Amino acid sequence: MAKNQKLTGDVYYPAPEIVEQAHIQDFEAVHQQALADLPGFWGKIAAENFEWYSPWERVLDDSNAPFYKWFVGAKVNLIHNALDRHQRSPVRNKAALIFEGEAG
């Protein structure tokens, strides 16, 4: 949080057992990595977490700001990455979405 930013309202911190299981253990370190090399940071995340039909030529094209282009030249199927690829993994039988309406 920025030094001059003020909190409004209550702040609720997660339970220690939730923090221990968090994917990101040190937010500040990850944030600094992203700030130091934004295209490199997101390129690494994208390569590790998605299956691509064809790779990108450039992670970020900022030559026509504010009309930025991400993953220029890449081809990806987001539905495949969101659902289909998990059919080959240990989570294949887990519910992808659980919905509970207001009535409970």
C-alpha cells in the first residue's frame, strides 16, 4: 500500500492457516518483480499457466499507447485453458464452478 494511501473502514486479515496455503507468500516481492520487468513477469506467468497454440512474438506492444497489445502474434483458446486441459489432470473430477443462490 502506498504511504499516502489511507484505509477506510475495517481491515480483516486472513487466518494464519489461509496465509500458509496462499499461492503467493510474499506479495511485495512479486509486486517488485512485476514492476522491474512487466513484460517479462507476465510472459513467465503466461508460459507457466496456459497452453498456447502458437507462442507470442512480443509480450507487450506499447508502441501505440494507450492502445496496448498483449501477447502479439500468439494463439490461445481460453475455454481450453479454463476447462478442457484440466480433464487430463488430477483435478478432472472437481467441480469447476459451484453456485449458491441467495436463497441458499
